[in-house]
Amino acid sequence: MNSTTKKSIHWTCSAAVFCAIIALQQQKATAATLSNGWNYAIDSFNDGVTGPLTGGGDFEFYGIAVKETSDTAFVAINSNLSLAGYADTAAAKGNINYGDLFFNFSGQNFNTANAKGSLFGVRFAAGNDSGVATTGVYSNVTAKNVTQTNSGFVNLNQFNTYVASQGGTPSMGDLAATDPYFEQTGNWTVLNEIAAGTKVGEINSLTPATLSALGLNFAQFNAVGSQTIGFSFNKSSMPSGNYIANLFAECANDAIAIKGSFEAVPEPSTWLGTLVGLSFLGMGAAKGKMKSKIA
């Protein structure tokens, strides 16, 4: 939808011990995941709105995936929107980008968690309109609406109605398009960027090749957007437990959400105990072999 049209609708102790530890980590990382250690949420392929086009344009989001190891979280996004954003003279900065990625561990809906400042957020697009100064992981987050200054939709109901009227199927990955987790009506109620928060960690950008080496494969779900964006962060920046994570474009021309969980980061003493225990097991096995040879 172009700007004019949108405005019209408001728009190791030993190698064996080391391998054993890695094996334990991999078992935890692949528990309760969909494919090869990655938890995927796949969005509708025809609900991104770009100018007069609905589906397949620059704002089409195809999927999001999250993977964890004992201490690191990996996030990958497949879409047609590059990190450089989308040029639009009607936007306040002449460019529309990704909003920030929110994690909600509270078990409450987004607005309730936002009102309590209990959200976590990741700013990964350095060129967006986030209220925090740098990319990274933030806690005690409150969110804001930036669709009003990015030639965007007034609310989710307007977006859903428009997409459906154009023959598209609005969805949000693991959430239905009309899920009450988000405010659906009202003026400028899509909260898609961090307003304020406390920085608690950095992110590391990951190339498509690195993501592929980590087992990422969006193509198995026919999610083949032109852009695969990835980053990682230390899990200690966030709580353990169940979460809903979500991402909007700054104009709310598409969105996606994923349900998942993080295991707790092991305490150093836990890993030391595991290491010592596995060392003793290795020593016991070695002694057994020696006795067998002597006999």
C-alpha cells in the first residue's frame, strides 16, 4: 500500500569427558524443538503489505526460529525486508525498518506486561526508531507505537481487515491474527518498538552461512524470503521459562510471534560437578580395562 492509500485508511579433562559434556548440552538444546534444535514459527506467506501489493513484497515475513545451547540463544528471521529498511518518503526518517523483538516471560498479555515494565527486548536493527540508543538486549522494557510516524496501520484490526480484503490470509506465526494477546483496536495501538529499558547484554550478528552450519533450514517449510537475518545473545540476559516473542515491521505491514522456552543457564558449580563426575567415570572405565588386561 502506498503512503497516500495507507493514509486514507490510517494505516575437558579428556576428549571423552569433553565430548560427553557437549552431548549433554546438545540433548538439552534439541529438547521440545521442531527441527534440528531450532524452534520455528512460520507465518502466512501472503499477508505482507508493500505499496499496492499484498503478499510477497518487501514487508513479507516468512518465519522466525530460536535455538538455545546451555548459555546462548540464537534467533533467525526469514523475510523480504533487509536490515537497511524500506525507503518511504512518508515515513518520518524516510525509511521503514524492523521494529524490536520482544520477549514476554510473564504469562500475561502484551499490554499487561508492558504496563508493568516486565518485557524484555532486543534491538537488532540499528537503523530503526527504537527508544534505546544501541543494539542489544534490554530488560524492564516498555514499548511504544511507531506506526504513526512510519506510514503504518492504526491498529491490528485495520491490518487484518485490509489483508483479507485483498485476498491475503493474515496471521502471526504461532498466534492467530486476532489473538487477544495483542490489542486489536484503538488508535495507534500496535506497540512495536522499545520505548525504554535497561541494557543487560550485547548481540552478535550471524551470517546465513553460520546459521546454516547451526542447522537452520527455513526452506523445509517453503519459507524462502530473500533475507535471513540472525543474531545471538547470552541467555543470562533473560529469565528461563516459557515465553512469547514477537516482531512487527515499524509500519505493522507484517508481524510474527513465536512461543518457546529457555532452560536455565547452569551454575558454574553444576558444570564443575558434571565435569568431576564424568572424570571419575572415565577413570573407572580405564581401571576396569587395566584389570581386564592383568587378568
